[in-house]
Amino acid sequence: MSTLTKTRLHAPSLDELDPEERMSRDEILALQLLRLQQTVRHAYANVPLYTRKFDAVGVHPDDIRTLDDVALLPFTTKEDLRQSYPFGMFAVPMDRVARIHTSSGTTGLPTVVGYTKDDLRNWAGLVARSLRAAGVRPGMKVHNAYGYGLFTGGLGAHAGIEALGAVAIPMSGGQTNKQVQMINDFEPDVILSTPSYLLTITDAMVAAGLDPRRSSLKAGVLGAEPWTNQLRLELEERLDFDALDIYGLSEVMGPGVGSECLESKDGPHLWEDQFYPEIIDGETRKPLADGDTGELVFTSLTKQAFPVIRYRTRDLTRLLPGTARPGMRRMEKITGRNDDMIILRGVNLFPTQIEEIVLSIEHLSPHFVLELTRPGRMDELTVRIERHEHADGASSDTARAALIARIKDQIGSTVQVEIAEPGTLERSAGKLKRVYDLR
């Protein structure tokens, strides 16, 4: 661990920002309209799925005269992408495609995405913008613990680190003890990871007899899964650093669609010069106003190989005015996904709601899983959670009772809680699986 005095990172000055980050709201809107019209024409002319979808609803690219006209366009779903597997969504010939990535494909065929050289250059620039917003500067060492390979996280983040002029440490996911060794030996300034895997790394530091607060890490740029502000505070306390949220998904680009800014840490600012976001009601599919919570939808504005029109992300959030970047809107931290929602005897709940409650109770660790069973006619939910190492039997029992009571009071569901011994639940080595459906 570092013996140096830890200094905080600082936000970029105005002259360090990209020109688009300095644009007014009106300038961003004008740029969005121009790029939306170009993207719609490109997709209609070159992607058979979009040609069919546009024709089916009687809309033509020439009908897009204002940004509000985006509501005329059909949605794109993950199922559309799977039905076009593997390359049916590509809008350029293969000799212009420079790289292919896929989603994890854990629930069926993976979604396949492609990038031209210009796409890769733009992507690297947006990740660099995101890292700079988090306080990363040229010459800083960045430990990249996102998985490399077909998943967009590792290589996408890596390209952004290099585009910024920072020093990439391409660790990838897994090999947790080696992660700790490299952090101890190389003394990186910043770590990129999923928040759940950073918890695993932090636990491994403690197990190795190291104090996480004395590490060289000054910030973590964390994403690829929903996480709460309570978990942010937990990580910041344990590592004595700043934890920032970066947002992205492979179908839209990868990491770097938006990112929190160090000076505000109030939800990711969306890079609206490259993407047009909407919030819709997930059931009626009607657009919602800024400030209303619903499903996040994206239209890409510059992508050549793989343009997406009104892609339904299933992520639940709301759009808010920009703060650190006034010209661009930000989104509230993702509270969950439509397809992560658990319906327990008529009550809707998300794993992040449980996480928020767990982190407010002393003697409980952040390591928990949710198990759905149906022992009789009714579904039951069991929260299996580790106690803190310092918790004895009596304090664990008190914490267990508190968790049951607070879930009932705040969410409205009755759950079972089983206290596990420290270190017995499976640890994240990348994206964490919270819910196990055993029905």
C-alpha cells in the first residue's frame, strides 16, 4: 500500500472540456436534430429491420422535422436485435467494420454490435471525456478491472484511458488476489470496475492484511450494474476515495454513454451530442416529461456500423437538468430494470431497494443474494446475507429482525432472512448475480 499522503482528484477546468461539453442547451438541441435526421436516413436506407419497421407504421425519414418527431419512430427491442443475429443490424458492409462485440447472452442469443474505425474513435473519445469528468488526467495510472473480450467494458474503457493520455493497467476481471497485488505494487490512481467486484477486491485487501484506506486509489469509476448511493458511501468510507457512476450498454455503444462529474456526483450526465435520450411509460410506451420516472430509451446520433433507433434499455430512471454540464441533461442513478423487477405477492421490488436498506443496518455486510421459491401456493423471497465479522450472535439476530421489519415497512413485502457467515456467499468477479429464481 502507498505510504504517500492521498490527495483528491479535481474536476477539469472549462478549457479542458470538449467543445460539445461547453455548448448551451439550444446548441445541443440544434446539433441533436441535425444528427437525428442523418441517423434516421442512414438506418432506413441500410438496415432492413428499420426499413420494414418504418414502412409498417407509415413513417419516412423526411417526416423528422423536429426533435419531437422522434415519437413517430418505432421502438427497437433486444428481441429485434436477436432476430437479426448475427449481423442483420449492421448498416455498413463488413469491410468497413473494424470490431465486433456482443452482450453477455445469459438469457438467450447475445446481441451483436459492430463498430467502424470512426465509431471506435468516437467511443474512445467519450470514455476519455467520462474519465476526465471523474478527475482522471494524462499520466495517471488507471487499473482496469472490467472484463476484456466480447463484453464491451474492458476494451471500451481501455481505449478511453489511452485516448485521454492516462496509463492503462489492463487487469481485466477475476484473479482477485492478483488484483490486490497489482494495486499494492503499481499504486494506480483510479480503478475501473463494477461496484460489486470492487467490494470483493476491498474484502480481499483486508484479508491480505492491508488497509484499503491507505491504498493509492483516489477514485473509482464504476458501472455495468445498478448500484445505490448507499453503496457509494460504503465504498467511499472503506477506500477513502471518490466513487463515480459511469453508464453505458453494449447495444447503444458500451461504457461512456454518460458519466458522473466529480464536482457534482449527482447522477451521470448523458453525452447528448452523441445520443438522444427519452423516458417512456413502460406499459403505454408514451413519452414522459423530464423529471418523471420511467424506462430509458436511446437513439444513437453518430454511429455508422450499428445505429439504433429508440432502443428500449429496460433501465428505470428519470431525466433531470444538467448541472456540471448545463447543456446536457443528466439521469438519476439507475434504480433497477424492468426485467430485474421482482413481483412478490403483488408488490413490485428491486434488488437495489434491498441494498439500500441493508446498508443502513449495522452488523450486516453488503454481501447478499435474493432467492425466490414457491414451497406452497405462494411465492416466498429469502434474503441470504452475511453478517459483519465483528457481529456476534445477539447483534446478528437484532440486525436480522431490523431487516425484516424495514423491508416490510418500506417496501411492503414480508421476506425471510438468513444470516450467513462472513465469506460464505459467492463473490462477484465482474457483474454480480443478485437474484436466484428457484421456483
